[in-house]
Amino acid sequence: MPVAAPATLTALATPSLPDAPSARERLLDTAHRLFYRDGIRATGIDKVIAEARVTKVTFYRHFPSKDDLVLGYLALRHDAWMAWWRDALSRHARQGPRAVVAALAEWFAAEGWRGCAFINAVGELGATHAPVVALARDHKSGMADAIASLLPGARGRAALSRAIATAVDGAIVRAQCDGEAGPALRSLRDIVDALVVAGARTR
């Protein structure tokens, strides 16, 4: 049975806009929806302009190139995803490090889930777009920092949080490849348990 997605998770698909969004806000919201759903290379600027209901002149006033729009989209995605991630880990914190499994179960069950926007963006553009790679690295660092809040304050905490974050990324990709979440989540739970035990032995 699918896990009910909290409001903060729903906002990942449709970031909240003011009652009268500006042209820039409409462009970012539209890019967020189309880039995440259909892919960055597959989404042309003309489609974003048409669905955002702006002119080309207005578009280029706010975003001199598609690359600039991509970076704006990823910045928006980072803020929305990290707000949800911290909230989800906090809600499941009683499970300790296994909170990452419960959080991902929510996300994987959400309507419109298409994996990690940053992994997808690096896969599409990483070889030719260094700023995208830099944003992805910052995003993953933030994800690991949030995981660290679940761990005891001791030597090795940072390394353990990075290892768990790497396992989380693996579970995301595995769920995309499998087309189902169950095997990825079970493997992630086992990996997290093993990493925590190994970390305790080295302290």
C-alpha cells in the first residue's frame, strides 16, 4: 500500500507560488515541472516559454540562456528537497539512522517521482556543465549533513553520514532501474545497519 505523502513532499512536485507569481517565478516553476518530469535535454526553451505564458524577450531578460535556467531550476529544487528531507528525517528520527529508509519510502511512493534531480542532471549534462556538477556536489553534501544529525556525536560521524548518503544515492538509482522501491529499500536498510555496526566497532 503506497505511503501517504506529507504536504512538504507534495511541494517537491509543485513548489508553492504566490497568488500573483512574477514572470521569473512562473518560468522557474514551469522549468522545475518539465525538467524533472521530462528531462533537461528533452525540454526546449520554447516549451518552457509557452507553458509559463511569457514572451521570449521576458525569458531572456531573466535567464540569458538555457544554462542559466537549469541552474535556477536546480537551486529551487535543492531548497525544496532539503526542506522536505530535514522534515522527513526529523519525523522518523526515533528510528535512528534507519530514518533515511522511512523517508525514502515516502518519496519513492510520491506521484511523479523521477529519482534524484541532481543525479539525473549530472547524467545528462555532467560531462559538459561544470556548474551543474558543483551544485550537485553541494546538494549531496547537504544531504549527508542532515543524515549526520541522526548519528551520535563521536569520532567517525562525518564519515558514517557520507557512507549512508552514498547508500541512499545507490537506493535511488536502484529504485529507478527496478521500477519498484521494495528491493532498494530493503537493501538500504541492511546497508545502513551494517555501516552503523561497523562504525561502532571503530569508535
